[in-house]
Amino acid sequence: MDFILKEDYATRVSTSIIDQITGGDDELLNDAEKDAGALITDRLSDKYNVQAELAFTGDERDRSLMRWMISLSLYYIYARVPDEEIPERVIKDYDDTLKELDKIAGGRYGCSLQRNTTADGETATSIRMGSNNPRTHNPYFS
């Protein structure tokens, strides 16, 4: 994937640290980015066109999506080192990102990603409604 560039990680960690963890193998960065993209797609694809967003490059990229991708990718990259050497902030960023994605998927947070649309351009929504039978406190009602 080319959504996140190596220099984008510099906002969180130095390039030399990334090179040290990956042994200079940029393919490991690509794998981490693919894993992060898959997780985000799994969480948000019901409502948002994540694949279209991941196709953007440069300044067209959504800043929130970049932040999520970097947080998740760094967590996957740090999986290569012993647990006690993983910075607390990497774990916290990962956990916070998962919570945020869950809230967006559940409709409690909004985001600026493209919504899924139907063939006629309407926003595609999936609403599930249901209910149980009304409760009654009448002991003679069956």
C-alpha cells in the first residue's frame, strides 16, 4: 500500500528507530499498513467507503485515517520487539484508535470519510430494527 509514507511515521517516531525495528526492510512497513487498513476496513466498511479513501495520496488523504493507520501500523511494527521494549504510548494509541473506530462504527462519533452510496447517489445506510413483544404485568394474560 502507498497510503502511508515512511516519512509520515516521523510524526510519532524517528525513521532511525523504524529502520532499527524493521532491519531496514520497508516491506515490513507495507505489511503493517495492510494489516492496519484491513482492521479499519473491517470496522468501518458498513458505513464508509474505506477502500476509496485508501486510494488517495498526498494532501488528498484524510488526516484522521492517516492518524489511525499510523497508530495501528506502529503497533504492528513494534510486535517485532520484546513486550517490555514497546513504548506505553504505542499501546495507548492503539487502544485509543480501536475505541474511536468502534464508536464511529456504532454511530456515536462521526468522521469525514466518504459514506457508502447507492447507485442513485443516496447515502447507503443499514438500519436494523426490531422489538420484543410488549411486556404485561397482567397475571391472567398469556
